[in-house]
Amino acid sequence: MSGTRTFTMIKPDAVKAGHIGAILERINAAGFRIAAMKYTQLSKRDAELFYAVHAERPFYGELVEFMSSGPIVAAILEKDNAVEDFRILIGSTNPAEAAEGTIRKAFAKSIGENAIHGSDSDENAAIECAFHFSGREIF
Ligand code: DAT
Ligand code: MG
């Protein structure tokens, strides 16, 4: 492996709006290699488990409903410093605060429907990659 890994999802809002291609283009242009990818839909249970760390937050129910509401693109991305560089590429959680040139600035609708996920640490990236992909789905 020639780098570190992060995990991403293009969320249901961005998929519905037809932004898969444009978002993947930005990811490629930023130098990430796609190590795994699938077009899939989370069940409500999948979304509850994936976001279990937020279970006590007031927006948890809304988040689970939204993330299971339609198809997503899940992927493992590889690059030097992948986790941190990808968080910079996607921008702040709230698109109103996201920097110019970021994916959320361009495509996110709101803090809840914010187009894309990125892991927040190497440890969580490994957990999230394993949640979605088996070893033989990673290249
Ligand atoms: P991030 O996705 O930037 O890592 P997070 O881990 O704090 O942000 O939250 C996970 C997701 O939960 C986020 O992408 C959208 C939703 N969310 C976060 N804060 C929210 C809020 N105040 N209201 C509604 N949804 C929120
Ligand atoms: Mg997070």
C-alpha cells in the first residue's frame, strides 16, 4: 500500500442530485487512489451502527433516516496523510462554514444533508473501512 487510508460515502442527497461524477472527479484530482468502491444503500440498522457514536445527539434519528433514505457510494481512498487531507477536501460539516473549493461548499445542502462523509481519524477510518468492505473487495 502506497499511503494511508480513509473512508468516504457520497451521501443520498448528492447521489439524488446527480453529483457522483463531479465529486469523484474532485477526489481523483486531489490525488486519492480508489482502493475500494460500491454503490449500495444502508439499512436503518446499518446507519444506526455506523453512526452509533452520535446516538445521544439530538439529530441522531434524523441522521439515521437520511443516511438510509437512498443509495450511496461508499469508497476507501488512499493517499499520504489521507484522513486529514480528505477532511480538508470535503470542508466543514456545515456547508455555510465550508471553505471555497471544498466538496461541501459546492454540493452540500445543509448541515444534515451535507453530500459526503470523511473519516475523522486513522483509527475510525480502519473501523469504517471494515464496516463496509471485506478484504477481497479492497485493491
Ligand atoms: P462530520 O460528518 O463532518 O464528521 P459529525 O461527525 O460531527 O460531522 O456528524 C456526522 C453527521 O451528522 C454530519 O455529517 C451531519 C450530521 N450532523 C452533525 N451535526 C448536525 C447538526 N447540528 N444537525 C443536523 N445534523 C448534524
Ligand atoms: Mg464525523
